[in-house]
Amino acid sequence: VMVSGLFYIRHSQGQYSTGLVMVNFAVYLPLFFFELFDRPDLLNEVYRDLGFRANYLVGKGDEFHWWSPATLFSSLFIHGGPFHLMGNMIILLMMGAPFEERVGSKAFLTIYMVGGIGGSLIFGLLALIDGSVEYGMLNPATLGVGASGAIFAIMGGFVRLYPNDEIPMLMVVIFLPRVP
């Protein structure tokens, strides 16, 4: 779904920003049903196979497989819950679409992917540096999921290139005035 969605967006001449939102929701849909129908076994299997772990950077862990390095990519499309997904996707729509119109689709996708993979790598490297921590976010076995690194890269690119621009702001369900 992840790779074919990106190919479809490219060949349909659509915007990557809106297409990525659709792909993220399509990937989350089975996870939602696994939760809805109380199938934690399937849910955990998806997270284990597609989420990123710092241990994968050094080939450690009982769950390391030949495809484990690919989780740097797949983890960008797996989210920890509906609120995590919605938060990322709302910002992606509000900032990503206008940013993509200005910088172009190729540059947008490059910033998105490099930011997302870079965010996972930074998370992983911090966990490995402080690998003595056996709990919390810096445990090398902790799963990293979501597009937050990619979203922050888009936000940072937008702010850097267009610091005086204004965007609409959404708080829960209320649109606020445009903010710088």
C-alpha cells in the first residue's frame, strides 16, 4: 500500500501531500479494525514488522530480519493511534499542500522522506548512545512509528523558506485566524 500509493500519486499527477494523507489512512485502516475487533495479536505483528527499532541499526534483537532496515521507510506510515494519525495528517494538509505548491512535488517528497527517515535515525542513534536505559523512549528496543519527523521537516522547510507567510490554524474543530 505504501509503495504503490506513492507510485500512483506520481503517475496521476496529484499532489504528494494529499496523496500521503490518503496512503497513511489506508495503511491505518487495518490497524483500526484490529483494534476494533480486539485482535492485539495481529496489531502487534504489524507494529513489530513495520515499526522501526534502534536495534535494527546494529543488527541486534530477536526480531531482526533481512527486511528490518526497510522499517526506516515503513514506520513513516504506521501510527500509534487515531489521534497520532490525525495530528500528523492535519498538519500535513495545512502546511504540506501550500509548501508543495511552492517548492514542487519532487522537492516536497524529498524533504518529507529525508526528514522522516532522518528523524527515525536520530531517534535510533540517541537510543543506542544511551542504550543503558532499559525503559522509556531511549530503550533501543522501543518501536518508533509515525510521520512526525517528516512533518517537522515540512514545517521547518516552510518556516525557513516562507517565514512571513500565514497559514490557517485548526484547534480541534475550530479554525482560527491565519497565523504567521
